[in-house]
Amino acid sequence: MYVSSSASRIVFADPAALEQFNLRLQAFARNALEEQRLQKLMSRYRSAQAQTAR
């Protein structure tokens, strides 16, 4: 794998490396989405608790 000078392109010599990279990228994206969902849930939970505390 090498990064071209323009840095906008990553070139993979072998397809297996490309596949591996894609899988990692997808996992990363899924984790980010999951994290967002959790944070939304937590903030909803906190505001609900604040409501009942009053």
C-alpha cells in the first residue's frame, strides 16, 4: 500500500489488502453510528431523569 503525493488516493497493490481496508472502514463507520445512537439515548435518558427529579 502506498499513499500518492496528492494524498487523496490510496493505492493498494493487492486486492486482499484493499478488501481488508474496506472491512476496517465499514467497521469504523458502524462503530461511529453506534456511538452516536448511544449518546442520543443517554442524553434522552438524562433529560428524562431531570424531568422526574423535579
